[in-house]
Amino acid sequence: MKKYLLHDEWKIIEEGFNPEYNEISESCFSIGNGRFGQRANFEEQYSGKSLQGSYVAGVYYPDKTRVGWWKIGYPEYFAKVLNAPNWIGIDVQVDGEVLDLATAKVLSFRRELDMKRGVLYRHFIVRMLSGKELEVTGTRFCSMANNEVGAIQYEVKPLNFSGLIQFTPYIDADVVNQDANWDEKFWIGIAKAAKRRSAYITAETKKTAFQVCTGMKFSLSKNGEKVKQEAVQGIEEKYIGLSVAVNCEKGDHLVLHKYAGIISSRYYDKEQLMDRCVEVVNEACNTGFKKLLKAHEQVWTDKWKEADIVIEGDVAAQQGIRFNIFQLYQTYTGDDPRLNIGPKGFTGEKYGGSTYWDTEAYCLPFYLGTAGQNVARNLLVYRYRHLPKAIENAEKLGFTGGAALYPMVTMNGEECHNEWEITFEEIHRNGAIAYAIFDYIRYTGDWDYLQEYGLEVLVGIARFWAQRVHWSEPKQQFVMHGVTGPNEYENNVNNNWYTNYIATWCLKYALEAMDFVQSSKPERFGELLGKLNFDEEESKKWKHIIDNMYYPEDQERGIFLQQEGFPDKEIRTVDTLRPEDRPLNQNWSWDRILRSCFIKQADVLQGLYFFEEQFDEATHRRNFEFYEPLTVHESSLSACVHAILASRLGMHDKAYEMYLRTARLDLDDYNNDTEDGLHITSMAGTWMALVEGFGGLRAAADMLAFDPHLPDKWKSYGFHLRWRNHFLHILVGRDGAVLKNNSGQPLRVKLRGNPVEVPANGEVGF
Ligand code: BGC
């Protein structure tokens, strides 16, 4: 754990330069706007530890798989998010000496991410090797108001000298991915143009042939006067830099504004890219930094109005939740069903920026509660569009007849993960995709979705499960062998309770969905029956599985078994581990982890979270009390689910501990891996931990329910929630809670178990 970032309600602050943590800071101070994102790399050159990262939504590269032993069924490619052309670079030289914070003496340094405004700010004073001292202030943002624009204001002041300061703002498409399997460069230069103060490079990704035109235009002023001299062009194959050198006196104030355009062929014809980029950049430059910033800030102001959570009495917790919300909205804005939410968003390369089950299991509730219904719907439509590929994926593994296996990791619907224990075995992901449809309809009441898209997906998924189970003669029940549950610290197990449970749940839900479509829209149902080639025999087979599935249990302990044979392990709790063993995945051999009883993330407990109402409280408690003490929470997705379950069981200290762990996972680098990028998908889990955990929010039977609890340390907390046509606000304080209904229709809710009507534009205390 690290504690070098300062606590503040609205800002993330690094005071004093911490070069050893620079990559962590680059992750934490990342900015983005749903279309592109940028790690907090410095504008000027930096020869110290750094992971350069600019990312453009939906632009990826299928890197050829690299494995020792090839297995049939492995995908040939691993799609990775690409480090895209650098648009932030501004080299600075002082009388010929390059400004580099790794070689200069840093006299003062402050980096701030202002989450209220969506702005990254940096201020530092350095003494260069020559003894010359320079004060620099950088301000930058990725515009939320115009998602093709990034802007930088870079101010420089010579403090103790007069001399020549040269600026070289540049565009560089000669970039690499740190995780390239074959040290290959993924971008080919296609076109470039440079004119006076602007430069444009169009680059194309190998194989996928996405094109991105990255352009810039800059202006430079000294003491408020425009510097007019011509820029000297430095042009290489995939690089254009434009240099201007200015004679300065001590105390002069130099301001460089750099406007960037990032235009991708996902939104325009390739032939139009450069023209469009020129247009965007010119417009940004004409608008000017101040006005652009104002429009950008306004979008954040509006977002916060709907999505902010206010915690009084605990700055660390307040900063944590805002950081999570802020990063989620920088990653996904929900207007394009081709996009999704990578576990690292736009903040790192690891996990390839691809889509995981994280979206359905963790992110969906956040967007349901804080954004318009279409945002969550787009996340579901994304999977609907991938259904043909999911059927192909299943066929590659030997399944037939329209069975669909959604990938563990994907960019375009194809599987692109190649560890056998995950690709072939971590199939519970299929369940989460079905569960998301259920969750979405339960929350929104949008039954049309089922008729239009959902049912087809559910049938494909159900068909997969029906073929994946087999009949066990000795047990006289259906079983499922060779799986990996959500706890990836166990592989190739038989009868993982969670997977067996969600498999039969999917079969049941698919049958219910069929009945619903049949009765509500018979003509659509007839159409689908034909399209899906579904008959009575198939539904009988599903029912047989539903009625005869095996679920491993430990009768004596009264718990569900994570998998058959689990109690044969040497059972010891996490508190018996030595601190130097943690995290296990960085200190123990894989073999040792697999044989141990230690659990990476919620597994049985994930099932209890999803299907809460199907089990009584005593069952919840017994399972929680057995499994949580064995859990190392080494997946970022772990703490939030545990926080919710602990809250429900009244284990408030545990819930609070888990909440802080998820809320500040990256800010405090709990798992020692923030340098790779932020855990974006688990950030939605933080929201769930607060709203479903402390707030006790449940959505069932067309009615919301709240059963809030206030953590001891807090004075109060308040959150907004969208529910169907209602905009709600819940405030929980020491003297009780207040639910405000900010909409023109009354609302029926359950408050602490009692049904109540909250008047239109009125409130109820409880
Ligand atoms: C977790 C998975 C998750 C993935 C991406 C892994 O560490 O075990 O459940 O899908 O990270 O977040």
C-alpha cells in the first residue's frame, strides 16, 4: 500500500515529485472523454520510469498469440488496445539543454487532477544542470464537450536567467506497446502534413486497418504578445515537430497552447479523416483554450449533478468515491454500442482494453443507476451484436446447434484470451451476460428489449449450458467438469457451485423469457422459433437439467462448496499468512496458489450476491463466515461484493473495511499494480458497495427498496439515483434518512421494509 497522494474531496494531489511512483501517478492522473484517453505522461521529455499511453476507443490490434504449447481451440490472436500516436508532446530546451525531470533537480512539484472540472494540472520548479531555474505550469483536458479534442496550456517562466527557450510541440505516431508480443510496431504512417503552426499525421493499424488522424495546432505568446516567428519543421516518417525558439528575459511569461484533434476511421470514411481533423483543430484553436475549457467543465458540472455522491466526515472515502465515478465517466459515455469498458479503460495496456464479464457483472448497475437507460441498453446491444461470433466461438470448441459461448476477453466478439484454464474453462462469464439482461429489465422495465434482442442471446447461452453439463451415473445427476469459477486461484475443478448454479438459472430464465415473448408478442415469438430452430424437445431437455442438477454442499458446515473436494484442502485463514506472502500472486508459485485454500475473489459469494433473495439470511451468514476469511481479495472485483454482503449481514466494520479497499484500491495501490493502469471496472463495484451496500438499495418486483446504514466514521452520505422516469436523491444521516423524489410523478418504494408513497417533487423521511 502507498500513501503518497494527498486527501482532498475533489482533487487527487501529488505534492513533491515521487519518481519511483511515477507510473502509478501516470495511471491515477489519467484523463479521457469516452473516445480517447491519456495517461498522465509529461508533455516535455522524461527519461525516468514511465509508461507512455494514449488510447483511442475501439482501435485495437490482434497481436499474434505467443504460447509455449499450442492447444486446439486457442485463439490465434490476442487483441490489444493500442498505444496511439502521442498528441501531448512538447519538447523544451533551454539554451540547448533538454528539460527532463529525471536529470534536472526538481525544487518543487505539484500534480493535481481536478475531478470537478476534469482537468489535469501540473506545476513545478526545476534547476537544470546548467543551474538555470524554470517554473512550468501545465493544464490539460480531453474535452467532454467535443470528444475529438484535447487541449494543453503550457506556461514557462525563466526564474534566474535570460536565454533562449525552444519549444517543439509535436505529433508522434512512431509509438510502441510495452506489451507487444513480438516487439512489433503496430502503426504504419499513411499521410502527413505540416503548415506553419499545425501538423497532421494519419496512421493505420496493421491487420485491423483502423486509421487515426492526429493533428495539432499551437500558439505561443510572450508576456501576452503573440510570438510570430516561423516554426522550423522537423519531419520524420511518423513524426512532425514544429520548433520555435524565443529569447527570454528572467521573469518573462511564455504560454503555449496546443490544440489536438483525434479522429478515427471508426467514425469517418478514411478519405475524410485528415480534412475532418484540420476542421476540428482549426475550430478548437479559434474557440481558444478558455472557452473550450468552459464547455468541457459544463459537461462535468452536469454529470456531477446526476452522479455525485457526497460523504461528510471522511475525506479519504469522499475522494475515493468521486475518483471512481470520475474515471468511469471518462471511460464510457454510452453513446456507441460498439464500445465497451475495458478493465483498465484508457489508463494502461494490461487486459488489452478488451471487454470482460466485468461489464455485465459490475458496470451495468452503475450506469443503470446514474445514466439514461440507453447507456445500459447499449452495453447489452454490444453483446447482441457479438452473438454470431459467440456461436462461432462455441463451434470452435465443439459445441453445435446455435450454442453460444461469449469470450472471456474480446474486442470484436472473438475470443482473444489464450490460457486454457480461462479460455476453455472460465465459462461462468456466459452466465453474467444472461444475468445482465435480467438485471437490466428488472431495473428499467424495458421488456421490449427481451423481444427485440434479449431472447436470442438467452437461447444461445442456454444451449451452451445444456451441452456443457453431462450426466453422472454414480450421482444420477447432471454435473459440470473442468471449469474455473470466478476464483481464478482454482483451475480445472469439477462442479464449481457458482457455475452450476448460474448455468441452471440461465436455462430457467431462458424458458421464462420464451413464455413471456410467446404471450406478449406471439408473432415475434413465431418468427424467433423459426430463426432459432427451437422445439419442444429442446425445452424438455433443459427442464430435465434444471430438475436434476448437482450442487456441491458441505452439510455439516451448512455451506455451498466452491467445488467438489474443497474441504479436503488444508483450510487456514488469510490472517495466518505472513505479510511478505501478500499478494500471493506476486510471491507464491502458481502451483502453490492452486493447491492452497486461498480465494482470489468472490465465488460462492458471487452467487449469493446475484441470487440473494433465493437464500435465507442464515445461509448467507454461514457462507460468508466460512469463505471471506479465506479470501485474499487479489482481484479488484472482490472487495465490493464482500462489502455489499457484509452490509446486508450487519457486519458493518467488515463492510467499511471492504468499502475503503475498493474505493481507494488504486489511489493507495492496495494490490501493488496501479502502475499498469487503473481498475476501471471495479470502480463501478465501489459505487455498488456504497449504494447497494450501505444504502441497501434493491430493485425487485417493479419497486425500489432502501435499507440504509451510516458507517460510524461518516456524518452523512447522499447519492442520486435514476429509476425509470424518476430522479431520486437519498440522504442518510445520524438522525435517519430522507428520500427525495425530484420528478413529476409519485413513487412507491419500500423504505426499511415498509411500502411508502413518495409524492411527486416531494420527500419522505425514514
Ligand atoms: C479477475 C477476473 C476479471 C479480470 C479483469 C481478473 O483478475 O479474476 O474476474 O474479469 O481480472 O478485470
